Amino acid sequence: MQATEIRRMTEIEDRHWWFQQKRQLLARELRRIGTPGRALDIGAAGGGNSRVLLEHGWKTVIGDLSETAVGIAVERGLDAHVADARDLPWEDGSFDLVTAFEILEHIEEDDVASAQIFRVLRPGGNALITVPQDMRLWSAHDEKCDHVRRYDRDGLTKVLEGAGLVIDKMWSWNVLLRPVVAMHRKKSTESDIEEPPPALINAALNGIVAAERFLPVKSMNGVSLIVRAHRPA
């Protein structure tokens, strides 16, 4: 992701419904995982998700290829290091949890990055991974964000299981707003990383995505795919 997009994202993420809902999703999954340990947040940008990990008791390290992102994270007091997801500079089995939110789609060799996630996880350790879903939603947003691909369930399953990970759960996210997103992106010539909408609209969008927790829509196509996986003991 370009430095300008990273800076823009870190400026708006605490106020924007999309980032707020992703943080809540991460918090829910952390509660399911239970006892905190050592976590690696790959491609963490300025560290928004890392702060959630820290709040839940995880000793968190950031690895990001962007010097801009690492600089912002360090300024925020986070333990951040320049690191390539295809060649992580940590020893085998170093982490109890690896998070990779919106990372694999940026990497041509996503199989290599997935194998690195497997390698640095301890046996029995967990991975939380999110990626953009469905090439039919491909747009200027993907190009501006330097995406290589969007995923379907079979493609994501193949790359993660090929790395040795066991998928515990895979589900779609941002399903209810998919038609709106699709319409917006057909017209847009920029990325969706922009100032949040007015407060009432921002709150409404927050509520719509939050409602998906209680509705039987997770098997339908959404804007993103979410995976909880583990390295076999």
C-alpha cells in the first residue's frame, strides 16, 4: 500500500465505521481464543488492530513492509519492525497468535506468506486472517491499494491449507452492504480509504454491519472473507 494511503488510513481509522467494525470483529475473536500470549500483527499499518490486541492482554509485535507504517506505529509507542511477510524475521513457533488483516491480497506469492504464518506460529497457535472477497468487485479501489487479487472461498482455502493451516471457520463479512459497495465502486476512480461519512450515516452503516452477527448471512458473498485457523499441535 502506498505511503499516502497508509497515512490517510491511520488518520481516519478510529472514526470510520469500516475500521470500527473490524476492530469489534477482532475483539470478539480474541475473546473466543481466550488466554492471551504473544501475538504478531502482520501488515499492521499504523497499528489500529495492534492496539486491540494489547487491550486484550496480548504481547504484540508488528511486522510491516512499509517504513512509513512502522514509523507511525513506533510513534504510537508500539513494538514495530520492518518485515516482509514472505520472509518473517522471527524464529519458528515464536507466536501464539498471528493476525493478517487485509494482507495476502497485496502479495503475489501468497502461498509463501501463508507458509510463513504457519512457521512462526507455535503448534496449536491461532491465525486470524481477512481478505477482500470476489473478483467481481474488482475496481479502482483495489488498484489504488495495490491489490493483486480478491479471493473466493476455494482459493483462500487452497492457499491456507496448502501452507499447513487448519481452517476452523471461514465466513463472509460486510454482506448486507455489498450491493451498495458494488455500486459505489463501479463509479469510483479512487480507493475507499476516505473521510468517514457524516455522523448519522456513519452510525447507520456501523449498525447495519453489526446486525450481521445475528443474521444467517455469513455463507453469502460479502465484501470480505474472514478466517480463523490454527497450526496443528
